[in-house]
Amino acid sequence: MSAESFIDTNIFVYQLERVDTREAEIAVRLIEDGIATGTACISFQVVQECLNVVLRKAQIVLDENEMRKYLQSVLAPLFRVQPSIHLYHAAMDIQLRYQFSFYDSLIVAAALEAGCKTLYSEDLQHGQRIEQLTIQNPFIEVTSQ
């Protein structure tokens, strides 16, 4: 079940909202590359959060049929991490050690379970390492000096 990267919910929201063109382009690239290469993944939590946000936020206008197509064509190909007792224990350990919220800890635990090296998220500290995993905020602009 190994994957190179794990994509957090906010990336999908930016892809769908398209409020910020730059963020939307980055999100589209990450998602499309992850699907095309098979190197990215998500967990059940990301699927649930994404569906919830899309079905409840006014900025994202998808009807039920469009949402089902998105689920099938975008979320399903990336969906690799299922809930398990082991995953919940790992999330609790991460929460205790790093003082993250439980849901952020669950995302980190899922990324670790999938064998990912990168977690794309803007919700955690950019550059932080947790075991073999590095958190990367893809929306941070890198400036060369």
C-alpha cells in the first residue's frame, strides 16, 4: 500500500473552490499528478471531509451527480487508507507526542501507514518531520536568495 505522498482535504477544497487561481493550479497539479502516477493517496477521513465540505459550502457548486463523478474519478483512485483500530491507536500516540488535534493526528497516522514520505497540508507546520514523513505546505512560496 506504499505511496509517496498523502494529500490532505484542503488541497481538494482549493481545487474545487478555485477562489485563488494560484492555489487552485497547485492543487490541480498535485491531484492530477498523484492520480496519473499512482504515487499519492488519501484516507477515509479525507473522503468524508471533502464530501462534507463540498455538500455544505456555497463556494463549491457541485450538484449530486457532479459530486458522485468527482468521488469516482478523483477521490476513489487515491483512496488507500481505511479506518482500523491500529490507525486510531497510532493517531492517539501522535496526538500525545506532538500535541496535534486528534483529526490532524489521524491524517498523519494515515500518511505514515501508507508509507508516505510527504504529507501535503497547510494545517500543520511546514517542514516538520514525523518519522519518515515530512509535512509540506504546497502553497508556501519559495523565494530564492
